[in-house]
Amino acid sequence: MTRTALAGLVALAALLAVTLLDLAPPAPSAAGAPATAFSATRAHEHVRAIARAPHPTGSAEHTRVREHLVAKLRELGLDVRVQEGVGVLPLRHDGVIPMGTMRNIVATRPGGDPTGRVILAAHYDSVPAGPGASDDGAGVATILEVARALPAGLRNDVVLLITDGEEQGLLGAEAFVRQDPLAKGTVVVLNNEARGIRGAVQMFRASPGSAPLIDLYGSAAPHASADSAFAALLSVLPNNTDFHVFDEAGWLGLDSAFIGGGAYYHTPLDDPAHLDLGSLQMMGDNALALTRALAGADLATLRSGSESVYFTVPGALVRYPLWLEIPIAAGALALAAALVWTLRRRGQTSLPRTAAAAGLALLPVLGAAGAGFAVMPVLSLIRPEYGEMLTGDPYRPWFYQAALLVFTVGIVLAWRLALRRLGLATLAAGALLLLAVLGLASAVLLPGGSHTLTWSALFAALGLLVSARLRGDGWAAVALILGLAPATILLGATAVTALDVGLGLGGMIAAPHFALLVMLLLPLSERSRPRTPAEQAEPPRTRRRAVLPLLTAVALTAGLVVTGLYVDRFDAAHPRQTRLAYAMDAATGQAVWGARSESAGADSERFFADDGWATRPAQAAGLRAPELSVAKDETAGGRRTLTLRLKPTGEAPITGLRIVPGEGPAGATGTGSPAAPAAAPGTSSNGSITVNGRRLSTSVGFAYHAPPGTLEVTLVLPPGPARIRAFEQSHDLSVVPGHTPVPGTISMSPLATVFQVHTL
């Protein structure tokens, strides 16, 4: 390696560091920041008030949080109301459907000459296990601080929507969109979420046809951070934030979140002390700037029907029309082909050898993806408690992340060593050709997701073409280094930031991107200029020396893993995570504890209506099942219509009903509104449950959160006996006799169920 090449590698490393620093959250503003500015310190006081304790829907703490938020919004002089309605899971689901009485907080600031309304959205409920400081106390606190800082005299209506029941299944958002008049007309929504406690706030999803809105985001947000590749990936994966409901309703909008520190997500450690104020500042700065811009814009012009490609580079959000994506990808492939042709004419490679190298270059990419997939299962073999981590990420993952990236380097070096007879020029050209082909395939199959590959290939091809034509290793190295700068920014930053998703899924994204980057850097590792055939004949000593970097990478990987195991030990501040539940049959008094396990106990299906629990005997608790009575029973036309009344005890926040397997309804309705005339599109024709006039896409049962009182349920069944399970559920395991929390362990989904099976 020449001195110029070594200096170039240092420069590229520095460029990657600058890119990551540019993506990092800003420093939090103090409480004394100007009144017109967002202050994370001021907003954090709201988080402290919201996230004192877990506050799932239907709990007393949930009521306290709602009343606190209503009072704070009224102090700001806003028109505030609580919208009450029944929300139902808006996703296809074959099991027990969550539903419930939702109480959304709606505050409005009317505009002077509105072209529509701007909605700032977040949810105020938490999971039962944690106080929800980040998820979604940060989003709610952002709304309160933005509302305080907004200037008077805005053009458009601004609505602050703080939804209920997001954690139970997007229930509050569904109720608002379906029932509230403010959900109609021209709406632009900014939804803020969190899946961790730190990290950059990424705008990870936008409504279809929102190119002008993306442009506004890029120009107005002071810390714009977005990537259409991630949005394209989400479009084909399940995703469950309130934004899904808003998008389905036809609203225009942006969905943003920070995701670093996923080990704390949905745990008791998602508290105000662990929330990173820099992330809160970034969320607030962007939300305030975007709200101001949207409040003065003609909202009707923001939906053009066109899509765009967008991604962040230091200091800017790059965006261009989606229709350019395939031509750019084709151009990158053409440049890669031109490089291959140039090297062939110079006698440095041949077309068959380059084609073989391109195909074989897929091996380290797939190997890196496999390493990313395997890292957590392997760590779980060493430390079984890792298998229980909710997001597949340890509390302190940094040494493991570094080990994965170093191991990826080792995979590439092993590939380089195994194929050294092909020559460095052939391997470099093959890797570049593979990158360009992957970019074009991504442009075709995953629109919006190719730019990381395409631009990296395009500029690397230019750099290698110029390098091949220059005389002298120094200038050739400079040309190559400049050509590799975009790959460093795009592939390198993607590899590092993807690790925030978690070592599981994030590792499978990060490692292949890093492998592609390392393969592009290989020409710098020996010479800046591709070697001639005569130069490619390596003496034995050089070949032995080539093994040294590979051995170093393997040894360093092992050292990093050992260090990670030492550093990331479980303790009181970083407890083990488990999933513990209790269930009792009210008719017999039999009870069991259940823990999530692949080797389920014999009583799993009976007590938990699920075969994924390992059970052990437990003491009976003083819990009562809801009362189930028959109001009407008629059989006609080969169908039995059974009208039931399900009366909650008032001692638990969830009441439900489930048809025991073997008998199922041909149709079911619950009280509140007239029954729907027909099943929703795509629902089963052999039964459903209808609440408030809405027919649900299941014939299994429902779990009603915060029930208003006695529920009337009508089941349409085949003639003959029916077995129906009536149940109540609480999140408080302290009601169970003999329950003693295990020190250094937290329960991720505490649930106490009491049920009774009725044969009718």
C-alpha cells in the first residue's frame, strides 16, 4: 500500500466519522432557551410528569396522565376535548381481536385562512411493563412544547392529536379516523414515535405521492434525516404505528422515530432518566420547524401524486424524482461495464474472469448477511438470557457490533485470499459489477431503495476508470479515493446506523453493506493502480503475508466478543428480560404460571389459548371471571343464533370472549350500533364479531379494553352445543398469592388471566 493510499483510507475513515456525526442528534437546549425555540430540557419536564409509572389503557394511571395533559393544553389557551369512541384493530388478524373504549385528546388552534389542517400526533398510553418515557412520552412532550412555541396568526388549522390505545393495536387512531369530523378533508400529519431511548430521529415513512412534502421536509427540518430505501423496505414489511391508520385514511404525512437503545424498549427502563435529551431535541426542532412551515403552506399542493428518491448526506437531504432511479442505475451499470472493457483492453482481465468474479463476489455479501443473522443466536448459545431480549439487542451492544463489522472484513479478506489467482483488478471489477447489478435490481424491484448501491457503484466506477488511465500511483490513488467517497458516505453510514435496529435484523442489513464497501476498498489495500498480469504473480512470502490480515480480523473478532460478554453483564441496572403470565380457571380453581418457551407445557392451550407457554402450578388468586348469561337462543335455517350478555367484574381493564376451538360462529355482533349489513372485504364468511356497527375480521373472539359495562354479543353458530371462554385480564401480578419478583429480572408482558368455559 502506498502512502497516498494509506492517507486516502484515513481520509475516507474521517469522512465516515463526519457523516455519522452529522446524523447524530444535536445538543439539548437549556430551559432558558428563547420562548420561540424548542427546548428539550423544558419538554423533559413533561416527560417526567407523563412517565411516572406504566399507564396502559384502562388503568388509573392512564386516567391521571390524560387529565394532566388536558389541563396542560388548556393552560396554553387551546380548545381541548376528549373524543371517546370504540376502536378496533385495523389490521388483518386471525386470532382474538383487540378493541376498546378509547379516549383521544384533541386540541385545536384555528387558522386564519385554512387550506386544511396540520395534525401533530403521538400516543399517551404505554405498555403494561414500562412507563413509556420514550414510547411515546417523547412524542407527547414534543407536542406540548411545540404548541407552546408556535406563533400566533397561523394560516392553517393546527390540531394536536394525542391518541389512546396505540400499544393495544392502534385503537385510538382507528376510532379518531373513523368517527371524528377533523379526520375529513385535507390533512397533513406529523407522527412521532420511538422504538428505543436514543439515536437520530429518522423520518422513516411518508405517504404515497408526497414528493412536494418530502421537499418541504428537506428544506424546513433543521436536522433532516431520511432514507427512501428504508421507507421502501417498510412498505413490504409489517409496521404498526398510528401512521398506518392515518395513511389508510388518505392523509398526507410523515412518520418519524428514534430507535437506538432498543433493549430498553417496552421495559421498566423506558423511563425519564434513560431518555436521551439530544434525541428529544432533534424530534422537537424538526416538529416545530415543520409545523410552522406547514401551517403557512397551501396544503392541497403537497400531494402531487409523484414519488421521490431521498437520502441524507452531510448537510443536506438529497432528493430527485423516482422516475430517474432506473436510468441512474442503468448508467451506473454502463460505467461498470465500461471499466470492465477498459481493463480487458489493457490486458488486466477478461470478460469470463470478470463475470466469474462478479458471481463469486456474491459469496462474501451472503456470508456477511448470514453472520448478521447468526450473531444473536450464537450469543444466545453462550448467554441464553439474550434469547429473551425483546428487540434482539443487548443493553450495551457496541463491542458485538464492532465484532460483526470486523468479522465482515475477515469474510471479505478470506474471499480475496481464496480468489487471489484471479488478480486484484478482476476481483475489484467483479465486485463493482455486482454492486451495479444489485442497484439496478433494487431500482426495479424495490422502487426508492437503490440509491445506496447505485451512487456507490457509479462514482466508484468513475474513480477506477480515471485511476486506470493516470500515470503514477499517487494520482491514481487520489482518483480512486475520490471515487470511493460516496460509497463511504452511503454504504458505510448505512452499515453503522442500521445496527440501531438491533443486532438481529440490523445486523442482516449492516453486514452486507459493509462487505460491499470493503470490497470496493480492496484496490487501495495493495496498489492504487490495477496490476498488470506480470505484477499479479505473487511470491510465496507475499501470499503468506496476505493471510496475516485475515488472522488478525478473526482474532480481533474473538477479542471483541469476549470483551462484549464481560461488559454487557446483567445487573440491577440492566436486568434480565422474561415473559411471565398467570392464568386461572375460575370454575375449578386451578392456576398456572406460564413462561414463553418453545417447549410448551401440556396445559398451555387450556390456560393461555396458545401453545407457546411452559407452565408450572400456581396458587389460586381471588379473581373472578366475567358473568356470561344467555339473553336469547334461536335456531332456524340450520343456524343457531345465540345472544349473550358479558358483564365485566370491574376489577380488570380487559374483558373478552373466545370461541373454544371446535365450535365457531357463523357471525357475531356486539352492542353499540346496528349490525353491519355485510362483512368487510377480505373477512371470513363463516363468522365475525361486530361492535358499534363494525364487523371484525375474525370468528375467534375479542378482548375489550376499558369496557364501558355489560357487552351484548350475538353469535351465529352451527346447530349443537357451543363452548365459550369468558375471560378478564389484568397487568398486575401482585394480586397473585406467592408472587415474588425475581431480583435482577423484569417481566416484559405481565398478564393475569381468569377465565371460565361455558357450554351452551
